[in-house]
Amino acid sequence: MVYYMKATSVRELQHGLAAVLARVERGDTVTVTRRGKVVARIVPPVAPARSVRWPDAALRMKRLLPGGPPAGPAPSDLVRADREERS
């Protein structure tokens, strides 16, 4: 069945998707055919070159505004007032 194949038909893929995905997880590439013609290849994902390091927004804000946010109305209130004036 699909367990030992590196090529599979669309029909076999539909009925044995879990087995095909297990092969791909182990590093195999599986070729999918329809009526004897190759229509797709399922390949394992490429590992990222390096992990993405996201900036710490809260820490950045503490550095930029050590005393906390500036006094006054909240920015959302200013935007709301501006939108009301334009209406």
C-alpha cells in the first residue's frame, strides 16, 4: 500500500493521507500521480536558516518613555474627536 511507496496516485493519497504525511515527516519526498502523470510532489518543510527574534515592544516603550505615557487625552480620544469634526 502507500506505506512503502515514494510515488502514489491521487486515489491512494486520498485514502492514505496520514501514511503519506508520516513518510514526509520522516524526510521522504512523495510524488503524486494522476493517470500515470506526475501532478505534484509533497516535500518536507525546509528548516528556517535561523530563528526569528521579535522585538520586545513593552521594553522598548519603557526605554523611550521612562516616566510612562505623556499626560493628556488618550490618542484614541483624539482620533475620535477628529473624526467627529470631519463628519
